[in-house]
Amino acid sequence: QKEVEQDPGPLSVPEGAIVSLNCTYSNSAFQYFMWYRQYSRKGPELLMYTYSSGNKEDGRFTAQVDKSSKYISLFIRDSQPSDSATYLCAMRLLYGGATNKLIFGTGTLLAVQP
Amino acid sequence: EAGVTQFPSHSVIEKGQTVTLRCDPISGHDNLYWYRRVMGKEIKFLLHFVKESKQDESGMPNNRFLAERTGGTYSTLKVQPAELEDSGVYFCASSQDRIAGGSYEQYFGPGTRLTVT
């Protein structure tokens, strides 16, 4: 079983729609939860990160973490064609532990149609 | 400020040959990471340097892979001899030292696409 599960999509939505992207995970020791955006032929770019449970909002993006359910979400409001990319969830253990490595989901390919 | 750079952007080699990938982290970043994405799979961690020391190499697949970071600046990842299953995109990332006031963010390079035929 993978440590992080993510629906690969593809997900196609019309411009202006609300997009919901999700990941589930199995390791209850994960403390930091991140969402990366990756455009074609580029490296992943950090969008948002959250420590432990709760919500975090940044402009049109909202990240939610539910540690009791081992479930994280990224919501994109008023989606734009420029949001078309692959969205990757990533997680890591507590900083200062044995490792800083990120555990990634497979990524969800999002296409926002004009 | 320049981001993480990787060279080459694409490499095509035959099975059994040797390839060396290079990563230049963001200036001042002590932490350097290598990751790999095999087609259809998730990005997977390979190893982590703190300055010139290997902090965590638990993700290195086998002894055909050798990573170095002499002087704590750029890093190289050598694959020798290359096998077909080594094909994929190799990403390098760097981050500051948290204790020095840095953030958790790992900044990724554009990746090197390796094709072994």
C-alpha cells in the first residue's frame, strides 16, 4: 500500500469552477502537508503548506488537513486556465527528525477550460 | 536570485553506459535533495545532503547510483552502469537551514529527463 494516495485524474473543469483536489495517507506520523503545482516540463513549485490539522487560505487557494481521517484537500476558487497543471500533495515528518524527505502523491492533472 | 539549476535537461544513453547529472542549489542553501519520478509513478526521494554530508540516503535504489557534493555546493548523481529501469525524471531540490531561520520549503529544479535505451 502506498503511503500517500492521490487520484491521478485527469480532471477537467470550466473556467470559474471550484476545484477540489484530495489525498489520503496512511502514516499518522506525518506532520507537514504540502501542495505543489507542476507545469509541463518544469519542477514542482510549492503552493501551500500546513502544519498539523486545520485550514489555510491564500488568495483563491485553501488547504485543509484532517488528521483524524488522514485526508487533505486543496480547493481552488474561481479557477483560471492558468491553473491548468499537475497538482501534487506531499507530506513529511516533524522537522528535526531523522529525515526531511517529502513523500509525494502521484499528482492530479487539472485542465481548466476557457 | 537564481533558482535550482540542473544539467543536462535531457540525456539519452544506452544500457550499460554511465551518466552524470548535475545540480546547482540556490546559493546559501545547505540542504540538497535528489528525487526521481519514474513514468506513471510518484516522485520518490533518493537522498539528502546537509552541506557535503549525506544525511539520509535511504531512497538510493542500489549501488549503481553514486551521489556527491564536494565542498557543499553543487552535487552530482552518477549512474553506472545505467539500466532500462533507471529512465525517468531526476529532480534536485534545495532548502535553507531551519535553525538559521530558513523555511521548510524545498525549491525544485526543472529536472533532468533520463532515457536509457
